[in-house]
Amino acid sequence: GQWWDYVTSNVTTKIRFLSYNMSNIDIFGEKPRYVEHISDIMRIRLLKEYGGTYIDSDVIALRSLDPLRHYNHTQGVGIVGGGLSNGVIIAKKTSKFLNIWLEEYKTYAKDDKIKNIWGYYSVTRPRQLLKTYPELVRIERDTLVRPVVREYTKLETRKKVWKYSYSMHVWRRLTYIPKKPEDIKLISNQSL
């Protein structure tokens, strides 16, 4: 689409195109319960293989992520006190956290005690793992995928987003999505 064309025309670093037959993807022998779980597992597998940056399609980069690339693994916090956001993941293929996180998927769909499997492996479990392995992840608490949607209307939040944030998660189902690159400026008035 238009945004992909914009990225491929304007990004000066190497972009690698990968093709997968999505119908053959499993999570350690289990069929994914939701299509989003395919993306969850694939982003970890691809980052382990190639390293790099994963960005959700509804995340807008506001400034260069280069200062975060020298860490082995960087992620942001979604809702404070909630999960670790997987909307932006910057990781080297040597990230130990990716290995630990991927191992957790071996229990996917096998443990009936997990009530909310929707976000358990993608955001809840990584946050729990972070408590055990805090040295393995550089956490950007307020600057990577924030603010959360309910904070968009606060004046102080609006000022901070444009001044300090590397990116913002616009939550395509809940907020205005720019139609073309020059409309990004409108977010501050329509979504923030």
C-alpha cells in the first residue's frame, strides 16, 4: 500500500523482503489460535535469525531509533504495570532475551491455567521474564510506544510525545491513522 511504498522509497538502510507460507506456521507443533499469534511468534523467530527492528504497522517512528540499536535488546512498556510492549522490538540476533522468550512458547495452548492467552505470550509473560532477567533488556518506559490511548487527551502528554518519543503506537482500531506522510502532523490535533 501507500505507506509501504513510502517506506521503501525513503528508508536508506537495507530492507530485506521475506516470504513465508503463513498456513504452515505453527507454534511448537500447535496451530495458532489467533492470526495475531502468527505475527507474535514470527517476529521473535526473525529477530533471532537476522536481528534488527520490528515495528507494528500502526506504530509511527517520530525520530531515529539509532541510539537504541547498540543495546542487545530494547523494548518499551505498554500500559504501566501491564505487559511489555511488542509493538517495537529492537534486538540483535544474539539477544539472550529472545531465546528465553521463545522457549516460553513451548507451553503454548498446552496450559489450561492461562485464562487470557490473547496477550499472555506476547506481552504478559515477557514482562514477567523481565523481573528475572532485567539485565537482558533495555527498557524505554515512556519513549518507545507511548503514550497509551487513554493519555492522548492530556496536554502534558501531547508536549512530551513530540519532544521526547522515538515512536508512538497509534492503535489503528482506536485513533486517527494518517492517510499520507504529510498528515502525520495532524495526529497532534486529531488523536493526541
